[in-house]
Amino acid sequence: MAGEPKEDCLFCKIVAGTIPATIVRQTETTIAFRDINPQAPTHVLIIPKAHHENAAALAAADPALTADVLREAQAVADEEKLDSYRLVFNTGSGAGQTVWHVHGHVLGGRGLEWPPG
């Protein structure tokens, strides 16, 4: 069922506290933590605590939670003192999604070329 934790989900285990992460922010509905393979000086992942497979599934199931994730992206950027940043949601394996729990990447601290790759 949408929103329920998945036993085999890495990010659900971070939410549960069974896998450690360097948490930079946490709210009632979200967690933000540093990426273990950063692609920029600032690379923070923002996830909802509820399990949703990707950004489209989250938006369809819970628009308010989607807004919480986006609001936290700005809060992370503010705390990291980023005057500009990129927010990326990979949806599907062809787009580079490797963990099937929606997560936004906040990238900043260096120039970010376009197109990204």
C-alpha cells in the first residue's frame, strides 16, 4: 500500500533508523541527509518518511507531502547558504533512479552545466 514502509527499501531503513545517515534536517514528514556519493560540494537528499516509489507516484497520492518535500529543499538550500541550486528527481531506471523511494537531490556549491548529461 502507498506510504507504507518497505522492508527492502534503503531509504525506509534510514527513516526507521536501522541504517545510519548524516541527517541535516528532519521534520514530521521528511528527512534530509547527505548523499554518500556527492556530485557537488552540497549534495543532500530529501525524502518523505512515507514510502512512495517516485515523484509522480508521490504527487498523485499526496500533494501536501509533495509540497513538504519541496519546502524542505528550499530550507536545505537556505541552511547550506546556496544562492542557487539544482533540485533533481530521477523517475525510472532510464533517468538514473536506483532507489525506489522518491528522493530529491539538492545540488549546489559549484557551477552546474546544462544540459546535465
